[in-house]
Amino acid sequence: MAEALVNLLVEQLGSVVYHHTSEGVKLVLNAKEDVDKFRSILILIQNVLQDAEKKQVEDPAVRDWLDKLKDVSYKMDDVLDAWNTEIGKQETQGSDAEVRFSFRSNCFCLARLNEVTRRYKIGRAIKDLNAELTKIDVDKNQFSFQSTMHAAAVNVEQPNPRSFTSSFVDISTTFGRQVQKDRLVTELLRPREGRPGLVIPIVGMGGLGKTTFAQLVFNDAQVQAHFDLKAWVCVSDPFDVIKIAKAIFRQLGGTRVTSDELQTILDDIQNLVKKKEDEKEKKILLVLDDVWTEDDREWDSLKLQVLMQSCAKGSRVLVTTRKQEVARIMKATSDMIILEKLSPEDSLKLFYNVAFLDREQDKSNEGFGNIAEKIVRKCDGLPLVLKTLGCLLLYKQTIGEWEEVLNSEIWKVKVVQEEVFRPLLLSYYDLALEIKSCLLYCATYPKDFEYKKEILIEQWMSQGYLNVGENKEEATQGREVFTKLVMRCFFQDFRQDALTKEIIGCKIHDTVHDFVQYLTQNECLTMEATGTHGTETSSANDRVRHLTLMSAPERPFPSFISNLVNRKILRTLATFGSRITAIDSDLISQLKCLRTLNLSRNKIWQLPEEIGDLTHLRYLDLSHNGTLSRLPERVCNLYNLQTLRLNGCRYLEELPDNMGKLINLKHLHVDCGLKYLPKGIRRIRNLRTLDGGTSVYCSEDAKALTFGDLRMMNQLRRLDIRIESRVWENAASEAEKAELNQKLHLSYLKLSLHENAARVWENAASDGRVMNALRPHENLDSLVIWKYHGPTWPNWMTTSYLTRLTVFHLCDSNSSVLPPLGKLPSLKVVKLVRMNYLDMSRLKEIGAEFYGVEEETSSSSFPSLETLFLGCLLSLEKWELGGKAEEGSSNSQMKSISIMPRLSSLHIVECPELKQLPDFLLQNAPLQNLLIRRCKSLPASLPDEFISRIPNVTIKNSGVDPLFKGREIDAAEY
């Protein structure tokens, strides 16, 4: 983490801009020389950090040196942040701008500071830190670190700890994988149309057994007989195209490489595989093991596709890699195989095969057997860990020794560090600096915890890991980092949105968690809050900056943490599985450097006013504290706060009036008991997220946020609100003041109307006018509408205005007709739920209007739709093509257009009166997933040939025998 931290600090210091016009401020600005000196030394140190990070794994002295470097870097970061905060506060108070200081792409103007002591403390702190850093710089010389700049200049290749592989495998020591192996062998042998040399990537994290799996397939008897020429090449990193080409040449039977020129070697390979006279074409299997490069140019330089064109049809390339990006550059994502963990049964077999070698008597001993099962569960299906611990226990002869390994922290076992973490270190070193920091932050979570993507990204933002030196939205960069960690196989067990398939949550393998704990062992502390002193699950020390407290009982925040960590330097304080009722004001007042405070799912009923003194705090999560009834007024002093989460605080009815002082707030999550949002929120111009369905009024109000107050919030990305009006007749003119059509960054919009059911009928006529006034910008990506009862749809929904809209949900509506969604060219997901609100007028038919077909201009309807969900449409009886198609004319416009040509998932839940599907679905839809649940009339009408061509079918609770084909499908919530 030191390398990433130093890089962040160099960026900050490099963007400092001084501007002074009077002698009165020079006291502060005299620090300029010290800042410049500090940055210069940091840059010198930065050049050796890559080597230092690698050497710390085996050298405790280097680790201690890095810890001292991090201490100084954190202190300087705090000084800069405090300085920047003061400047920002002065600016917001309207002071004259005489001094400018900026970093992280922001520019702040500072008026003369009234307190000379504050100026002195800033300058003094920087000078003292300079002295500390100078000593650290001198100390580095004792380690003989390799400079990154020097290595690059003289083309020194860094030591490569990667092992080389071959095609040989001992089948007797391999377990599991049979199903995946059979599938891959079938795929290799199956004739397929298309380009020659089909590439099949095998993707998985380090230690999962990708190479062993490829070896099993390579040595399969059918595979050996099927291919005329077979080659196994270990690629590894760096990607040396000459070396790889030579290896391919030799593996395919070449005797002598005559040149070091790439073109000559490729010509020699082509001559080897090209059909000769009176010979049949040669079918080739080429395995490229351990591929790392993401550079398209490097891959293209091998000209593999050109070479494979000289081979017989059916030639194949098998690739093993840890990166999904490799599959992308090889244009092989559709054929990618994600290697799975071993099953518990196969894991136990593999472990027994190693740990009980020549120990048959112990194998039958129940004491050893019980411990073995528990150890295997900790390994969580990872072959490398199973083998490593099996080898360790092979030489431990007593049950006591086995229990010692079982009860130890796996990451503290030396053999695990040497054998298991080494391949993970290769993947870690290959990450960009900001991605390394984000991965290591996962050590602040408990094992087997599901990470929520958006929450994790907001926490990365609070620690300053994102948007370093880049002109990019932090949340956007955070999603890119998350995606890269997914594609590098650090994350697993994904939870996806049932309809959009977007990943919204995940876990990390226990071994990866052990690995990040190992790398952050002096910075992250996790402890069980049991007894009066707690139980540590990792080592406490005075350098801990991220503290995680688990299972705290129903009482005030434990006081014993003061004996374990230095509270004044903590940057993260998080609780999990706890029931804390209160936090002491003295504790809060000492958390001066805190950036992230997660107190969610406790029983806190009140926060101390001192929380407003946490100058550096960026992230505050109080969600699901069901007893919290108010926030202290001084929470509005949290100038740097970026995220406030209050979801599930059902007794929290109002927020402080001065919320507008939180001008740096970006994400406000308020799905709780709020009656209204305070009017002061209109001052928060940087707000990106406002969600939770809180009321926004369509009428002037002295205290509550109105639609007119949204006008200047043009940075909004996500808006989820409930529309309220005391005088509904005037609601449209008031709603128009929000100017949603000017919010070009808005990607998600959820609008809920008529929370008061008694007013539905009297206001229904005004719904259309209100919705017309709420026309969003055409860039909108997702639209959710609740409780709309207008007789017609707004103009912007009856055309193809929303050309970028990909997701549309309509819920609890009484409209008897649907909007012409088929006109929208980018729409991928449609969800229609409960079109019978309060048992009033009901949707009985889906007809021509739904497809949005216009006689003269339409050639397709729903051209991009992938998922359609119909839920709880209790009165829906007919779903037809509509239009002239019903007249039986073979030339009708409706029959000639393409309807839903990409539909892959159809979910129909609780539509008891629907009797059949339209013909275009039965005949042409490329469905991959079909779910029908609680639809008593529909299943009997479905032709067998329709069901037979769909890979995954789930039909249940529908008046017929349940049918499960392929993967059982879960219904999306509605």
C-alpha cells in the first residue's frame, strides 16, 4: 500500500498552486520550500518502492521501513487535507480570495487566515515531516533497492518468480473437474463453422488449477487422437513474442530455429503446418499456458490467426489466464470457461491424498478426520491451498499439531506465505496502483461477507483511492476498478440484478482475504468484541489505521479499543454484526483523522454533537439503526462529507435544517422515515445521488425541498423521489421548475406519484400534465415509474425521444394502455408489475400500442430488448401482435417487422388469466431463459417444440407438474 499512498501524495503536492498578493499571508506560504523539498524526496523514494514492496514479503526490516514511510505520508496527507478544508470553508463564507491552494483537481481560494497560530502549525508540521522523511530517505540506502528508472534505462529485467509448466500431469493426484473437462473435450472435438483456430480461454484466480485442468484436457485420449499436431507453450510474463514463436515451432516438430527474426520464425511455423502434396490438412491443438498480456499489439504480433488459417478446420487454441481482459483481446469472451472451485467432496479427496500419504491408520482415525474436514472447509475449494496444507500436515504426527494449524490464522502460517501467496502476489503486482489500494481495503471487511458494489466504491472514494491525477468522475472510476477486480478473478460469488444482470454484490475467496490481511497486517485490525477486552483476529499495534469491530453486544461502544490502537490516527472505524447503543463523546472527539465511519445495523439512538468535529470524515453510514430518531445539528459541520447513508432509520423523521452546509456531499441515501427533505439541500450543487423515495413538493414550502429547489442540481446522476403536492392542479407548473431536461448527467430516475391512495381518482387527470413537466434529458439510462394513473402517457414517452434508455420499470399503475416502448432503440429490460392498483381499471390486453409500430417508418420493434418481466398482472387475458396482423393479411406491416429479435429472458409471474403467448415469441424469439410461475392457464398452451429449444426453463405453481430444464431460474422481486 505504500507505493499507492506515495503516488497519491506526489500527485497532491505536485498540484499545489500558491498565489499571494500581500505580505500578510507569507507566513503560511513560507512552507512552499518545505513542500517542494518533501515532494522531491518522495519522488526519489518512489523510484525504489516497486522493489521495496516485493522485498518486504521476506524481509521484516524492509517492511518496517515501509511502515515508517507510510506513517509520514499519512501525516502529510492529513496536513494537506486540513489546510484545504480551511481554505474551502473560507471560500464558502464569502471571504476575499487572496490565496489559492489546490489539489485533486480542485482549486480553492483562501482569504487571510485570522489565526496566526493556525498558520504557524501548518508550517511547523510540514517542516517536521520533512525532517522525518529525510531520515527515511537516508535509511533506504542500507537495503540496496533496485530503482525502477534505472532498471528501465538499462533494460534490467526484474526477477521472475514464475514457474514454467509442461503438458505432463499425474492423473492419480488430480480430483474433480470431470464435468467441466468432458464439456471442454466435447467442444474441442465438435466441428464448428467460422474462423479457423477457435480460441478457448480458461480463466480463474491463481491457485485454482487452470494449468492442471488444461493438462488433463491436453492428455485426454480422445484429444490426443483427434489432433495431428499438439503444442504446449508456457507464455508467462513478460510476453516475449520471439521466445513464444520459437517454442511453438519446436513443439510442432521443428528441429532447428535458424533466425531470431520474427517473420522468419513465423514463416517456418507456417511451413510446418501447411498442407503438403499428397498430405491431408493438419489439425492442430495449441495450448498457451499462463497468459498475462492485455496489449492487443503484443497478441497481434504473434499472427496466430494467420497461422491457424494454414491448418485444417477444427484446429483449436487453448489459453489459461487469470484475466478476463485476455479473453477480450483474443476476441474469445463468448467461448470463455470460468473455472470453478472444487466441490467439498473433491476437496476432501485431494486433501486426504496429500495429507495421509502412507498414513492409512491415521486416515481412519476419527480425530484426524474431523479436523481434516474443518481444514478443508477453510480452504474453500482452492486446490493450491489444499495441497499446501496437506503437505504441511503430512509431517505433523499428532492431533494436537493438526489442531494448532486448524486454529491458526492461515495467513500467518509460513508455508502458506511461501507457496500460496506467491502466485497471488504475481496477480497483485500486476495491478495498477489505485486498484491495489482498493483491493487491500477489502481487508477491513470480515471473511465471507458480501460486498455491496456501490457501498464499496463510496468507501474507496472516502479514502482518496480514486481519481488521482485523472479528470474523471470518481464513481465512474470506482466501477471500472470493481470491474477489473472481477475480471482478474479477485472477486467471486457474484450477486446480480435479476433482470439487468449487472453485478451488485460479491465476495472474495477466503484465501484472497487471508492474502490482503497478510499485506495489511500492520494497518488493518479486525477484532471480536467479546468480554471486556475483545478477541483480536489480527495483530494490534500503534500503526493500525483501519479498525473493524465484530459482534459488539447491546451496550455502548467498547472502551477497550483505546488500549489496542491509537485512535488519533484511525482512518476507518467499522462495525459488523453488532448492536451498539451509543458512542462516547470522548471517543468521537479523538478520531480526528477518520475518513470512513460505518455504524450501520446497530441500535444507536443518538449521536454525540462532537461528531461534527471530524474534519476529515468523508463517509458516514448510519443505515438500519432502527432506534435513531435525530441527527445532531453539528453533523452539518462535516465539510468534507461525501456520503451519508440513512436507509432503514425508520424513526428518523427529519434532518437538520443546515444540511446545505454539506457542500461536498455527493451521495445522500434516505430510504427511511423522513417526512420531507430540508430546503437547505438545494445548496448542495455537487450532489450526485438522491435516493430513497423521499417527498419532493410541487408547491412552495418554507421548510421542505421543492421541485424548484432541484433546478440547480445539475450534477445529479441518480434521483429517486416521491412527488407530493398540496394543490395537485398546480403541480405541473411547479414540477417544470425542476428542469430535469437540463440534467444531462442524470442516468437513473425513479418517480413515485400518489402516496395518498384516497386522492388517486381526483388527481388522475393531472398525472399526464405532471409527467410532461418532468421530461428528463434524452441521455437517461433507467426510468422507473410508480403509481402513475393518467389516461394517456406524456409526449416524451410516446416517441423515440429517450434514445439511450436501457431499463424501464412500470409499477402499481392503473393505466389501461401501455406506452409504445417498442420505439426505443436501446431498451434492454422492461418490467411491468401490478397494473391493477387499488383494484381500479386494469390492464386486460397487451396489443399493438405496446410495440410502437408506425406503418410508414417502422422496420423493427424492441430491437435491443433482452429481458421482459410481467408480474402480478391479475387481469391480463390477451397478449397479441395487434394491428393489421389480426386481419390475417400476409402482407401486414406487423408481420413484416422484426419484433424482439434479441429477447433472451422472459419472466411471467402471477398472471393467472393469460392463456397464450403471441406467435412471434413462439416461433422466432431466441429465448435462453423462460420462467413461468403461478400462471394457471398459460403452461398448457406452450408447444413442446417451443420448450425444447430453450436451454433454461422453470415452470412451477402453475396448475401443471413443475418443469425444470437446465438452470433453475429465480424470479426478480416485485
